[in-house]
Amino acid sequence: MRRTGHVDVWKTATVVSATQLTPSGRSLVLDVPGWGGNLAGQHADVRLTAPDGYQAVRSYSIASADAGDRLEIAVDRVPDGEVSPFLVDAIEVGDQVEVRGPLGGWFVWRPEETEPVLLVGGGSGIVPLMAMVRAHEASGSTAPFRLVYSVRSPEDAFFAEELSAATGVEVTWIYTRRAPDGWPRPAGRLAAADLQALEAAGVEAPSVFACGPTGFVEAVADTLVTIGHDPARIKTERFGGA
Amino acid sequence: MAVFTRGFGGRAREQDDRLPPGQFLTEDFPVLSAGPTPRIDTDEWEFQIRTEAGETHRWDWDALQALQQDDITRDIHCVTRWTKLGTSWQGVSLDTLFADVESSYDFVMAHSYGGYTTNIPLEDLLDGKAWIATGFNGEPLEAEHGGPARLLIPHLYFWKSAKWVRGLVMQQDDEPGFWEQNGYHAYGDPWLEQRYS
């Protein structure tokens, strides 16, 4: 299930790079001696300790799926949040946190899986899907991979350049508030027609991984079931509200 | 000894003693599910308890509604770290449903529409500790929160409170259910932080 054991052990992590992804999102690469890798789609608990001993823990999806002792998380600032504003705006290279994991054995993609895959991400819900795209590319998998990524505007996309350059995955961009100039699809929420267009384009009945805010995932999963996808092959991960 | 994070002061500083370790308060009601939301019409809904003797106790929607309905106010705790205080539910006590059930087994596997399962010791369902909930805040329970009916076991992490519940099967042994097979703790006591296996 997990690639490494001892998930109840907190490991010291050092920030080795920090990259602003969007106005509200930032990628942090952590060096964690003893991490030992994770499956694509797993997450990690991150613990921060204040000088007086106060602690806060949050769970973040992992954007990387490497075998080594480094992992990448990508954090979107939650307004009024306690931890995400610190990770997006304040933490610096060289600073330390603690991590525990990798966690979760359900919302994962393994390179030995050969069936067609449809990834549907909303906003920062791209993070675990990015790990899958990277694992797919790194393994040389020939499983057909399709990503539908819904973002408010081009500036709000995580990993936009990497996704545009990625081989082995076909990306459909959905802009909900503002599309690039000349974009054929008007800005608007991901709709049944968008998913039906994929069907019409010959995307086979795939395994589906959908991740994003609750309302987004709820709507995507409902729509996929309505247009004939097997509910048993749709895996979801939802966030928001906390 | 924990590693200090430079510059982190914390902000919320929630000191409520109703908050189990590692949890934070939320006013929202987040939704976490492994897949699409099943939509079960109450006309088709059925709940069963099955024993080792092969006996099946069944209730359709009307039969459930005809039973004693409890108002329940409890704090709930999700393993993803949110805690919601003083939530208000309506439902039928498992004591009521188990009144005529004969079983010598100590464990239960809860089964849901959609295929979800979760394991619970029988003693955690009885003596006023658990319900089949059909209402939230005086309204019918919404499908995304497990409606028309879900388990409600407030003293355990909330993944044990199976949404869209359709039946309980008595088990001789404590076997892992869905999330328990996927890395989560077999029992899930929030006060002991039994999150992961």
C-alpha cells in the first residue's frame, strides 16, 4: 500500500526551494532524510512548531512521485488560514518543518496500471494529479492519459509551463473567469458538454481521478456518472471548508 | 523534541477543551468521499442487520421513520483534522435497531450504497453511542453528507460514520474496512489520535 513504513514518525524537513506558482500559490521542495519516496497521489502531514511549543498540522497533497528523499508540495493560500499563508508568504529556503507520511492508499496511480486515465483537477486540486502526470512520464507508461484542468484564469494555473510541455498527457484547459485572448471556449464553469466533448473525441471509459474544491468535485463526479462512467472507477479527493 | 519552524507563531490558538489533539475548529461542514455521491431514493432505500445465523433484520424507509426518533447534539471530528462542535442530528438509535438482534459476535462491518465499508466494534454502536441519522439541523440529510441515511458514531473519527449506509453485518473478527485497508487506523479514537495504521 505505502512505499515506506513508520508513518507515525515525524521527520525533519528542510525547505530546499520555494517557487511562486500563482499570485496565491507556492511550491516548496522539501529535503527529508529517510523519506524514501511516495506513490503518485499520496499526501503528507506537515507540522509547524512555534518557539513556545504551539503546533499546527495540515495535510498537503504531494506534487512529486520520486523515489528519493525529496518531495514537493504546492500550497494555495487559504484566506484567514493559519498555516497556508505562512507557507505561501513567509517560509524561506533553509527553514525547517516536520513531515509525516506518505499517507493514503486510495487516490493513487501506479505506473503498472495500463488502463486509460482521465484526470480532472480544479484549482490547487491539480497537485496530486501533477504527481500522476510526472510518474506517468518518468515511467514511460503508455497508458493513455488525459487531464482536464479548470482554473479561473491563465495566471491561476499551477505548473502551467510544465503541463504545456509534458509528453504523454493531453491537457484540456478550462478557464472559468477569464480565458486567454482568442481562446475558442468562452470562460465558464466546467460543464457536461466539456466532458461529453472528450467522449466524442474518443476518450475511452477510463479510470478517473477528480480533485478540487468540494462543489467542483461533486459536479464533475455527478456529470461523469450521468454520461455513463462507472461510479466504481471514479476516485475523488475534495477539499475546502477548512 | 519537535523542530521549531522559524517565524511561525501560530494564529488560531484554539484552546477549547472540546478539541481533541491535532484538530482545529471549523464552522463549515466539509465533504470528504472516496467517489461520486450515490443518490438513493427513499422509496428504494433499505437498511439491514445480518447475523451469523443468516438472519436478516430489514427496515424500509417508512419502517425506520416509525421507530423512536432521537435528537442528538454532539461534536464531530474528522481525521483530516477539522472538528465541528455541537452538531445537531436526528435519527434512530442503534440500541433500537439491535433490540431484537441476536448475535454472539463482537464486531460489525458497515456497508454503504456505493460499496464503502468500515469496521466497528459492536460495543461502540450500543448504549446510546450511535445512530442511523436521517436529519441534520432539522432538515433531511443531504446526499453529499450521506443522506438519506448515514451512521453517526460521534466518539470515533468521522470516517466511521459511514455515509449512505445500507446495512451492518455481524463479524466474528475485526477486519479492516475501506479506509482501514488504505492506511487508516482500525479503531480511530480522536482523543488518542488514532489516525493511521
